[in-house]
Amino acid sequence: MQTEVMFAGFGGQGILASGKILAQAAMTQGFEVAWVPSYGPEMRGGTAYCLVVISDAPIGSPIVKRPQHLVAMNRPSMEKFAPMLKPKGTILINTTLIPVDAGRDDLDQVMVPATALSSALGNSKAANVVALGAFIARTGILAFETLIATVKAEFAQKEKLVDLNLNALEAGRASALDPCRGQSI
Amino acid sequence: MAKVLMKGNEAIAEAAVRAGCLNYFAYPITPQSEIGEYLARRLPEVGGMFLQAESEIAVVYMLYGAAGCGARAFTSSSSPGISLMSEGISYLVGAQLPAVFVNIMRGGPGLGGILPSQADYLQAVKGAGHGDCRMFVLAPASVQEAADMMADAFALAEKYRNPVMVLGDGLIGQMMEPVSFKAQKAVAMENKSAWATTGMSARDGNTPNLVKSLHLDPALLNQHNLDLKAKYERMAREEMRWEMYNAEGDYQVLLVSFGTMSRVCRTAVDMLKAKGVDVALLRPITLFPFPEEQIAMAAERSCCKAVLSVEMNMGQMVDDVKRSVGRQKPVSWYGKCGGEVPTPEEVAGVVEKTIADMDFT
């Protein structure tokens, strides 16, 4: 089985970093992975995306026309990539910056105010990790414990960021699993 | 060794250090600059030399100097930078010096773009430099293979005293995949006392070693080229590498594709198989020497009706595929360039159209 997760947003939102954490966690759990970044002439504030391919068999094409899942951190990236998703995929929508839904009824839409939840933790820059925590909690494509261990390892060199990011994962999980939040914005 | 998640560029750099290469000269260019960035930090840790030159022309002659002294050295660049090194590559071939080049290809011609491409195929395998000059060319299709090939590249360069190129593309350089480095220890350069300018006191005998590519006597220059030719032929006999996929049973179409593009083709083969269409893939791993016999034999099978060369360029390797297949089967090309990478769906569509267009009556 192969699954693909696209992360998209603007430069500076930690798009490539959250994709890397997912790839690292999937590798730790024994999967084959490929992390493919966008590397055009980008700048802070421009668009950024990356694709993580996870498989239990060697990965053929790292170029995927229709990914299964999308973590959309801003509106332009959701509008650009949501139409490409395979039916029955999952789209995580950062509702703090995206005031609309994906307009598709064949996707599982997970509405999480990732930026607001991150700000509530004292630093809006962990919104990518909030979104990642929510995405994994909702889809279950990896064990949440693996994600926690990976985040600890990833930020081991920057100790003061470990707690922030672990709290961000947890905030994301709580938000994604909150039945009251539902599909509304 | 445990697997680590690394960019292709970083894996190439680390693999070079582990292969015992302590000399890296380069000039930065996207999409391979992480190689230099990594080595600027890594090489001083192991007593090595990282040097950012003033231009690619300077780089190639730094390699010439290092190699001439019997030092293991390499450089990396991307398409336009390799063009600037062309003269020096020919000098390295002429002087029979070992050196490793990494080309992480981007779109061309000219300054082109910075996205993945395979548009330097002809340059690498036919036009590396002026004169009867050939480079040994390896084409990785994954980060793991790029790392493994670096170790092989130094060994091949030293065995044949000839430049070796690892020809990747922007995707191989920028993508992260799990990689494990071979545990084996780097071996010292074996044969250098016979040719390197290491100083008379460093070896026995009274004959000085001379590193040069100038031979004004036509008979000597002809003989020199015959010797080089014999070396290229030996490479073809001893070092040819290729890989077949889905070729055990019958297949209607044979795909030939290398590097990143071959992985897309592999997925296209799987997609077609799921629809009941059998297609085989032959991936040349060495581009020079080129596995022409293997392609000819795969095309000769009576089940095979057509051959399709799939490339991220406007049709370069297809010339070599045609030469290999001859007139026995139709050979066509499909590809895109400039940073566009054909998707598995597009490749599968072209294969289906190729089959539909064939006249079986």
C-alpha cells in the first residue's frame, strides 16, 4: 500500500519541515519514504509545498499526479491542490487562515485552527506541527507515539522548542478528535 | 548501518567523504549547492580541503592538479557549470587522470531553469570534451544508489585513470530518501606511483612521471588514442550495468529509461500490468558504456512489438536505443523537459497509444 501526503502553504510556515518530520517518522516505523520538495525560486511569503510518499514496498515514481491527502496551511495552496486529491482522501484545513472549505464532498475535511492553536501556546510558528498532529490523529497512517518520538529527536538540538512542539502535536490531536468541532468552520 | 533520511545532494557528499575523498573544489549552482554546503562543514572535520573556486574553469584545473599529484578529488555542478569544465575534462582524459564529476542536471539550453532535467545525456556520453574523449557515466535512480555510486565512481576512476561522472537530476539531488552507507573502509589509491607526480624521492627508479595531454608526434598521438580506445572497450566488457523490470514473461512494448525517469516508468509498468497490458522496462545504469547488446536482445523477443525511450529531454538517448535495436522494431521517444517530469499516467497513456497505433493485421 502506498499513501501520499502533500503539505502546502506559504514560505516560512514550516511546510518542508513538517513534511520532513512525517517522512522521518514513517521511516522510523519501517516504511519506505520519499520526500520531494518544491524548490523553485522561492522566497519567504511565496508558495511552498512538499510531497511525502509512504509505502510498504519500494517507491516507484516520486512524482504523483493525484496525492491522497493534503495539509493546507493557507488559502491559495488549498485552492490550488484540493482539486487534485484522490477521492476518499483527507484534507486538513488550517481554518485560521482559510475561511472556506474545499468544496468537495468526497474528502474527509478536517477543520483545525492550527495557527490560532499554535499562537495560544505562545508561538504561532508551531502551526505546522499542530496541523501534523491533527492529521496523524485523524488518519492514523502512523502511530502517534512514533510522531512524538520523532519530534523529540528532531528538536533535540533546540531543547527549548521540544515542549512547544510536543504541546503543538497534542493540541492538534485534541482538535482533530473533538467531535463538537465537526465539519463546520 | 542504520538508515538515515537525507537529501540526495547530502548523501552524495557524505558518500564521497566515506570513500576517502578529502578534496572538493566547486562553484555553487542550483540544484546541487547542498553538496558544497555539506562539505564546507564536513571536510574540515576529517582534515580535508573544501575550496570554493572563482569559476568552474578554475575548478576543473584544480581537479587536474590534485589528480596529477595522485590525490582523490571530486567536484559537483549542474548543467551550465559542467559546460564550463568541458575543456579540462578532455585534458583529464588525455592525461589519463582519475577524477569524479557529479552533474545534477537542470533544464537547458543556456541558463535554462533550475528544475530536474536529463538534457545533458548527449553531453555526458558523447560530448564531455573535445577530441576522442569519453567519460564513464553512471546514472542513479534513488538517493541510496547515488550514495553507492560515489564509492564506485572513485574506484572506477582510479582503475581506468579516467574521469567518471555521476549523472543525476534535480530530483535526485533535492529529494530525501532513507540511505545507509556501506560499512567498508576507504581504500588508498593503489597504482599512483606509476603515473602521479608525487616526487622522485617518493618512489623507486629514475624515470620521472609526467602528467600531460600534449603529443606532437602524430604516430604517438595515434597510439595514445588507440590505448584510450582499448580502455573504453574494456569498460564496456567489464563494467556494463543495467536492470530489467517485468521482463520475465511476454511484453508488447519495451521501455528504455534511466535515472528519475525510469522510476516513473516503473510505476507506469505496474499501472499497465493492473490493466492486463504487459510492458517491460530496461534501465541503463551505466550510460557510457551503454548496454546496447542488452537492449537489442530485449527488443528481439518476438513478443516485443515496439520500443519506447522515455526521457526528461527532447529525445537524446533514443538515438542510442535506435542504434541498438536497428531496424528490427520501431523505436520512438516520449518525454518532457525544462522541469516538467512526465507522470506515470502520461507514460502509461503513451504506451497504450503506441499499442493502439500498431497494425497487427
